[in-house]
Amino acid sequence: MAAVVWGLFVAPRRRFDVPNAVWILLQVLFFGAAVVGLLFSGQTSFAVIFVVLLIVNVSLMIVWQQRGEPADLATDGPGSHDGA
């Protein structure tokens, strides 16, 4: 189920575009689960490092507008027609 949600709404070639707030919320839910898993397994320092890197990565993706385009709007890749 998580992979389907990720592929539809979060992945760079996602099927549906969502506002930044929803995209960030989904990122927090998915990666937050990984952080909780690290914490419960006693890997506190790895959890902290992961959170810091995640915040930096997501922030830069938003600032540099690198979320990608939804698959139905992308012009390159399989199935695209460039008139050739």
C-alpha cells in the first residue's frame, strides 16, 4: 500500500500532482516511520542523522523546484511523442 501511495503522489514521475504541503506531509509520514524504526532499534544517532539529511534534501528539492513532473505532464520518456 505504501509503495502505491508513493508512486501515485510522491515519486518524481508520480501520476498525480499534489501541493507542496501534501507532498511534505507524505514525506514526513513515510520517512518518519523509518526514523521510528531506527529509534526503536536503539539507533538514535542514525535516526538523528537521517532526519537532518532528510530535512536538507526536501528543503533543497523545494527551493530548486526538483520535485519532478507528474507522469502525464512529462514530455520525455517512454510513450512520449515528439512528432518524429
